[in-house]
Amino acid sequence: MDKKTEIARAKGLEFPQTAAPAAIPAAPTTAAEAVPPSATTAPTPTGWWMYHGDPAHTGYVSDSSLNSSNVKSNSGSASAPSFTTLFSLSLDGPVLSVPAVTGGYVYVGLANSQVAQGGNGGALHKIDIQTGNIVNTFNWDLGDDAPDAHSFAGMGSTPAVVNGYVYFGAFNGKFYCLDQQTLKLVWVTDLRKADPPHNQPITNIAGVAAGAPPPVVWSSPVVSADGTNLYVGCGEGENDQLFSFVFCLDTANGNVNWIYCTNQYVDQQPNLPNVLPAGAVGISPLPPPYTTSAVGPIIMGCSVWGAITYDSNLNRLYCSTGNQAPEPNAPPELPSPGYSNGILSLDAGTGEFKAFFQVPAASNYRESDFDIDVGGSSVIFKLNAGQPNEQTALGFGCKNGSFFVLDADTLVLLKRQQLLPYMNDGTWVATVDKHPIDQNAINPDVSNDESNATQGENFSGVFNTPAHYPGSSDNPQTISPRFFIGMGGPNYHNASPGIDFNSTPFMRAIDAATLANAWPMDNNDPPHYRKTSFMDPNINTEVGMYTTAGECGLSSPAVVNDVVFCTTSKIAIYAFDVRDGSFLWYDDLGMQTDGYNGGYGYCLGPAIWKDYVVAGALVFGREGGGILRIYGLSPQPTT
């Protein structure tokens, strides 16, 4: 089961309808007076211009006045502005992605647009962050294309806003380029079916006509340092007849420069770029430089769900890969064949294979864990920064609950740490990562012996991308570099609706050098963070970590100066002090539907630009509306 299934199971269900959205200006869906991008004249992108803020996906912002003093809930006074909701927008469909924010505008896509033909299609809004007004919209109808496996027909990725253009992929298998000012279409390349004018020879639709899910683009695009190339993954792990690919596209015209198949053809032999599986070739003859493989692949699946990470110094791409398809019928899952459950490194210029790392079986919380998936992106950072042993490294989490640090050049494992809790005697927590024999039992009591003997999916691990705080600027540092990682995935499964909130925090804070807990812990069994909850006097209720049943952090946290923001499945957004986890602020964005055990609704993470924080959410499932909130320091009264 891939990342999509963990966040979207709305197919065939009825959800309550939200109030009609505010009027949204229509926009053309065909090219009109579009000027191709020109990297040579484009300004350097600023702000949260792509997924997790930058090509390294650090999730860190420093050009802001937001800090732990003015974000704190009780900081509002005549001289100290308070952090608050500035605008709350009801949208015409759910938000299943993190917005991009740059140049004073929010760019946010809808997972499904209610105004599309038949309610099947998507939209991307451009919103003025200072007024909350929608200034432009690009709409598309699904038409004859197939939606994703769970009936979403819009988009679930963060657009990249660069070169004066907006780039994003969608659930219809297409990749779009829009004019940044007008949101008029500049070009569109089909990554699902052969698109010869764009040098795209792949037709990857096996089984789709019979009802199997089609390949989609969940992967947010990453753009090369010179702005001329972009990289994106396209696949579908729920259809074991489909192949998975990484595409390099020309930002100016959408032409495909190279393709890499992530389904390995021959064991122990790296795939070559532009060597395509014969079963996915949609045109004849193949144009150069493409050829076909006469063998393999040895396994399907291995889809790239998360945004590809890019290191401009090494000119290297890092692609997180999902599970094999089909899954094995019995444990162990690991080691698994091909480029599954790990990180694949490619040369950004040519697509040449550089290295592959697969998470080891010993890193599972339970030996019986399967469907391991690395669904989020890796983060590039300097390990031991400023010291003689400084090196460029990757940090990432996995659904099996572990966090890994690899050498960025070789992908050699440097460190790993299990993030899910153990009892003080070192044994498993019985209520964490439960695997009941009866899969239909609702939130059953399950012993460790039963869970360890029964193959099952770990719904408590890491499903998204960590944020990296580089440490305080003083010397010596008083706050060490650290990672913040959201914990838990879907919150509606029978066995475990969300995380076990009594033992597991919805976000971990770990030291970047040692991977030990970076925040103080208490003496509970298992230990808890000491300062991560708050008694809200307005509702006479404790809020924060360890307070709400099933509340999980299926989210990519974000850091601004000394504050870390995290969103949850409640649906809520929280702020904590990076030093010690002191609770600073929170807001409830909306409600979940009661259509599943534990509820159904997500906010996949905040975006930060200057003194603003933006978060969008999926509320009440596919057919419900979406919500987008813009937070910032409240305007001060004039005298």
C-alpha cells in the first residue's frame, strides 16, 4: 500500500457537503499569449517557492521576524503583536498538499474541484497573501482521463514557482506549466500516455481499462540550479502491471530530456537512463536516445511518491521509492527486490545511476512489518557542520518508524534511530504498530506476541518529510542542529486509528548529530516530552501532544527561526519552541468526517513566507470543501 492509500480512501463514499465556496474567477485552460520560460533572465526564486522551501527540502526559513516570543499565545500586547489567523478561505475542493508561497502570493492546488465538469477535475489558485483574495485560477476537467486510485482528479503536489512560471503535476498523469502572473497555460506534457511532440514515448496504462488504477503524479517538482530542468516521478504502486519512472523535463517547453525506469531490469545491475521497458513504449519507431530493455523488470512498484531532492554541488538527485508490487505473502518484506523501499540516487544531468540504499530489516519496529515505503523526501544537510569531520548527508524517515542518515555521495548508512517508543525495559509498546490476526476488529487489544507473529502494515511510522533546523547562530551553539519529524499516517484503520497518543508524540525532535531526543523527557514508561501540551483556559481542555486520541502528524513540519510548526490529522496546526518543545500556539483548522474509524481529514504541512504561515486542509473527504488559512502577526491599532 502506497502513500496515497494512507491519506485518501474516499472512493465510493458519501461525505457531508460544505457551504458553497466564495466566487472564484475562471481562467483559460488553453495556451494564450504564453511566453516560454527563459532561465537566463529569471530572478533567483525566493520564499517557499517549491516543496519544503528549497531543492534540499530543509523546511527552514530565517528571513522572517516570527520567533518564539511573538508566536506564543499570550504574547499579544500593545507593543508585541500577537500571532493569529489573518484570513480563512473556504475553497471549492479539498487541499491535499502544501502550498507554495512566494512574492506575496499563495499557490495552492485542489485534490478535486467541485466546479469541474461532473465534479471531476482540478484547480490551482493564486491568492494574495495580504488580502486573502483569489486573484487567478487555472481549472481543468478530468474528461476522458482516469482519476487516481481513490477518485481524486485534481492535484496533490506543491507547485514550483520559478522563472516567472508555475510548474506542477496532476492526478491525470499530466505535467503543467503556467504563466506566474496570469495562470494561463504555457505547455502541458502527458506522462501517462505517449506525447511525441514533447519527446515522451511512454504509454503506461496496463490494466487501467479493466479498472486498475492509473499512474499519477504525486511527486512535487524540483528544479535544477540553472532553472533549465525539472524532475518529477510518475507511477502507481497499487497496480502491479504498471511501471514507475523519473522524468527530466525542459522547463522552457516541457520536452523530456531523459527518463529513468525505477523498476530494476536485472538484479545487481543498474538500469541505464533512457532504456525503457518494452511493455510501456507507446510509439514506434522510438526516437533517439531511447531504447528498450530485452529483459525484466524483476519487480514492479518502486514508485517515487515524494518530491525528488536535489543537490546542486554534487548535481545529484535523490528519489524516495515505495514498496515492491505485488507485496510478499509472508514476512520478511526486507530485503526486497529492485529499487524498492529506499533512496535512489541519479545524476541530474544525465539520469545515470549513482547509488541505491534500501532500509534494512533490522530498522523495522516489528520484524513482522511490511509495506515499508519511503514516502516522504530526504533532506540534504551538513552533518557536524563547521567541524573537521563535516560532510554532506541525507536525512529521511520511513514508514517502519526509523530515521536514517546517509552519506550524500555514496548513500552509505551513517546513523539510524527508531523513533517509535519502547517501554523502559526495552520491549515493544503493545499499543504501537498493532498487527491483529482479525483484520476486521475495531481498535482491538493486541499482545506483542500476536503483533510480532502477524504480518501487518506500520501505520505509526514516518509518512512525510522532516524539517532541519541548522542550530543557533551563536558560537558555541546553545541550540544544536536538529530534525523535526511528523509521526503517524492514516487515522481510520480498524487496527489502529492514528497513533497511540498515550505513548507516541505526533512529532519527534532529534539531535542531527546523535539522533537522540533533542527535547527533555519525563519519567513515564515510556517517556514523554515534558513541555509539549498546554491547558487552554478558553475551553478548559489540554491541547498538544499526548492529549487527543489518534491524532497523528502525517505532515511535513516547517521551522522559522526558533519555532517549529507541525500540522496534524485533528485537523490542527501547532507551534513549539525548537529549544525544548515548549508549547507556543495552536489553531484548529476544521473537522474530520466520521466516515472512518478515527475520522478522515488531513493537513499535510505548513508553508512559511516572511511573517506569514499558510496551511490548507482536506476536510470531510473528497466531496467536501477545502480550507486554507493564512496566519501572521495581527495589525497593531494606530493612535
